[in-house]
Amino acid sequence: MSETFDVVIIGGGPGGYNCATRCGQLGLKVALIEKRDKLGGTCLNVGCIPSKALLHASELYETAGKDFAGLGIEVTGLKLNLENMLKQKADAVTGLTNGVAYIMKKNKVTVFNGHGRIDGPGRVVVNDKVLEAKNIVIATGSEPTPLPGVDIDEDRVVSSTGALSLKAVPKRMIVIGAGIIGLELGSVWRRLGAEVTVVEYLDRILPGADGEVAKQAQRIFAKQGIDFKLGMKVTGVEKLKSKLKLSMQPAAGGDSETLDTDIVLLSIGRRPYTEGLGLETVGVTPDRRGVIANEHYQTSAPGVWVLGDVTTGPMLAHKAEDEGVACAELIAGKAGHVNYDIIPGVVYTKPEIAWVGKTEEELKAAGIAYKTGKFPFSANSRAKTNHETDGFVKILADAATDQVLGAHLIGVGVGEIVAEICVAMEFGASSEDIARTCHAHPTLTEAVRQAAMAVEGWTMQM
């Protein structure tokens, strides 16, 4: 028995459910297949959303214990209730996944829970049911990248999924990988009382971020209590009865050393998820970057589209969302488009780190002449009154045209602030355009204006 649709989407994460929503809005008959019991993919279930719930709660816990007294607020009997903290995380996830299910119903999307597999051109099988469609969209996302010698059991050696649900605060935690996920989850458990060490193969944290921002971030995190072992290659984790023993050696060569710990979090990145998709039945062969597509999300197989983490580009939920909408519009014969030069990145630590556009390193490598404007939060009125003065805003502009080419921020709340710069860049703004736009006082966003003023050397606050 089969059922016919205009579009069948495999994967119910941000890319898949946004694609399904837009298809429904455009009048297409669409089916969405999700292997989990709930929609939302990694992001809503075991990624973006639960991690932010724990980041927020742990930040409040640490602030109450360390900073309230200085603000004239006396707290007695402060106590961590980890069970309730994990419950509020789960409640947030449930609320949002239920919301996605409602949106699917509202837009007349037929949802199938099960493993979707392509079975030749125009055919997808799920739960022994055949779905026929002119268009098949692959939106299956990604999974944690494994590391030889480190066997994840989601108990003592965990991926990001296990790190979101530890039953107790460990005394010691080693994080393998100094990228976004490792720093965020390492921050959570440090705030709750763990001794956290981050081991990174490279000689810096946050590869891909602006170098100046990464250096500032490392200094701040070290001051907060995170220990860093950079330029170190992890060679294995031995599971002993009372502890774990992590072995590592310098990436450049040298004697090995060991560290004892209670929990190891492996977070060296993610890889596209393509297992069991039946890609071979339509002549598509993925590589290490996933399923390759052209600039319109089309694979080499007619009628087979791909988007999100499972294809090239940054593995970000908002990138997948934009691609889902654009892909749906292209399927419907409209002009879907994503501006890949203006996709922001955010690290939700405290302080937050955010960026959009080119880094200084990228501009130098490309031989592009540029101007720089920078403004510290230590000179921002709102940051000073909030006692949150770490970090700065840096704006990069073309030396000849003054068009904003990139921005790099570190400070409390910059994950929200960066959106202003994204909008400016989308409309081709110059640094002077931002500098001459009135900002409310006192606000943290004034630091963006002052950084823009600094590009031409007329900063007003110092």
C-alpha cells in the first residue's frame, strides 16, 4: 500500500520541519518522517534547547552564590537541586516539541514516526509503508564525531547527549574539544561545582572564530576556573572502577601524560548522518561532508534535495531553518535564497561570543584591505551598572567602500546584539550607517555604535 505526496521530507529537525511548514503554506501535499518519537531533531531534543536551559539555570545559580552580595542582595541557604534543574530542562523541551507538532497539524503536514529510507527514484519507505513523491528532501542532520580509543557509554564517557542528563555533579570532568559544544557544556558543570579541564588538539580554542576574540575568551574562562590543555592529542580513555584515566600526548610529538577524572565529555564536532538512507538506490554517494548538492539544494539525483547539517556549510540550526524555507520555495517554483555570508554564530557561555561575516584572518588571507573599529564593554554605561564588563565589540569594514564585512563580539548578551549587525550587513550597510544610527542610552547595543564610530576614529565614550 502506498500514498502519494508532492514532497516527502526525511528528518524532523529545524531544517526538516521548517521545510515542511513552508511546503504546507505553499499548498503542497507534504509528508515529514522523523525517527524519534518527538519532532525537533537534535536541536530541540538533545542539543540547542536543553543545553540553553541548563546554561541559563546554572548561570543563575552561580550568580546567586557569587555576585548577589555585591549587589546588596543577601542569600542564605543556597542549594542546588539538580533533579529540578533537569526537570525544567525537560519541560522546556516538551513544550517546544509539542509546539512543532501543532505547527505541522496546522499546515496539514502528515507526520510519520520511524526510519525513513529512499527506495529508488520517487519512493520512500517508512514502517513498511511506501510514500511516493516527485520530490524527496534529505534533512537527517548530524551525529557526534567519534574518536578512536574513546568509547562513549553515556554514563561516564558521554557525548553532548549524556552531558545534558548527568545524575550528579562530578568532582572532575574532562572535555575533549574546545569548540562551541564543549565550552558550553563544560561551563554548565563548572558552575555547578565540577573541576573542568578542556583538552584540545589545536593550539587555540574555538577554531574558526576570530583569533582576538578566542584569546580573550580563553583568558576569561581560565579566570572562571576552566583549565586548558591545548595542542594535545587524546589517545585513549581507560575505564577503572573508581575513575577514568585519559591518556594524551603533544600533537606536535612528545611524551604522553595522563589525567584522572570522573566524567569525560567527547565533543570534537559532529558529522553528517547518512546511515541507512538508501542513497545508493538513487545513485547518490555521500563523502565526509555529507550529501553534496548544488547551490539550489539539488543532489545529482533528479528530485532529491538536501539541506542542513547533512550537507556542506556550518552545522547550525538557523542555517538549516533558512535552507528549509528556501528549498521549499524552490520546489514550489519560487526564488528561494540564503545569504551564506551573513549567518551568525553564537557561543552561549558567560560571557557570550558571537560573530557574523569575515574574520580578520580571512580578510588577510584574501588580501582584502579593511578597517577595524573596536569598543570595550568596560566603557559601556549599561555594562558597568550591570557589573558585566568583560569583552568588546569589533567591526571590520572595507577600507575603500566602508561596507561592513564582519563583526566579532564577546560580552554578556551579544548573542542577541549580533542580530543588529546581521540586518545592517543584509542591506549592505557601511560602518558609518551604524555609527549614525541613534541607539537608546544606556544600552549594551551602544557598544556596537561606538565600535562603528571607532572605524573612522570618532568614538564618543571612553
